[in-house]
Amino acid sequence: MVFIYVQELARFLFGLKCFHFDLASIAIIEEDEQKIVVKLKGIQLEYANALRRMCLNGIPVFAVDDVVIIENSSVFADEALAHRLSMIPLKTDLSRFVEPSKCDCHSDTGCSNCRVLLMIDSGPPDTTRLVTSAELTSEDEIVKPVSDKIPIIELAPGQKLKLEAYARLGRGTEHAKWNASNVSVLTETDKEDEHILTIESSGCLEPSQIVLSGINELANRIDDFKQIIAAL
Ligand SMILES: [Zn+2]
């Protein structure tokens, strides 16, 4: 099913004259929960590399972008805390959310279609303890930290942390916190026009979803480019 979808998207891409339409194919060589390796055949290096870049930082994923500190009596500065929260990878659901720039709300604060609220309310601890991403509760059932074990802050007895963190979709080209992949590498084979693309997900999206979204994004951008050229 995935392969057919890829083929259809590839067919759209390869409809351009510069592609070898009949020879193009994309096949999954290896796949697990974190990583996918695909073979791109009949695709020029320039387009294979463009796909690699899309998979790295061209696909929207969720990350914390705005933090309201209600109480922070720890020794950690608010700014450092906000930065640490923003770097926590969040599971992303692209089917229900849109990027703020494309949302009908046109609001700086966002709406339920373009942002998700996450909260921490530690309460005052009796002993020194570590607050982890497990305590970052989300209003959405899917958009939440990819792991419960990411350390956020250590609180001493009596210290307290209470905050609201607003996550939104963004792209890694704007900031690395929105990178969909930790690794996106293109390697050659001994055959001409054959490349191996290796993707390691940051955890926000399934690896196969990154490749499909990357192809989709590349197709859309090429389509936009064709329209701009046609309008000249
Ligand atoms: Zn909105």
C-alpha cells in the first residue's frame, strides 16, 4: 500500500521531462520503528538530494514554541527552561493540525487546529527530585513527548515549577527543534541513477511517513515552481 502510494507520488514527480519516467522506482530495503532505508532508482542526484533535505527539515512537526512560566522557584533560569522544553521531540499528527501560517484563525495565540497546550505542575517536593517529560501533560491524546524519560529540571525540597507550553507545527529550516529526522543521508551505489536514502526519525513521525511527506512536499514545491515559471 505504502509502495503504491510512493509510486503514485513518484509518477507525479517523474512526469517532469527531466526525469526518466519509466525507470523511476522507490523501494523499502529496511524499516523499523526509528529508521528506514529506501532505494531510489532512476532519479537524478539533484532530486534525490532534494528529497533528503525535505526529509531532514522540510516537513512540519510539532515543537514547543511559546512558554508561560507561572511559577519557577528552581535555580534554573526561565529562558533556559523554555529552551530545554522546546528541544523535547513531540509526537506529531499531521492529519488534524495545520501550520499557524495556513490556519484560518489568523491569530497570534493560535487555535485548536494549529497549537497544542502542554502543562507542568510539579507541586512542592519534600525531597530533591527530577522532573521529566512524563510530567509534561498534553491536552491532546497524540501530541505529547516521544519519551517519558527526558530530564527537564531537578527540584530541591520546597521548590516548585508550574508552566504552560504551547506547541505548534514548524519546519527545521526555521529552527532545528522542528527537524523531522536526526539523520538523513544519501549514499551512492555502483549503479548509475541509483541512490540509497537512510532516514532516522527524531520520533515525531514514523520513518515511512517522513519519506512519504518528503515526497509530497517536494512534489508540491516543484508544482509551485512550475506555476511561477509559467506565469512569467
Ligand atoms: Zn489556528
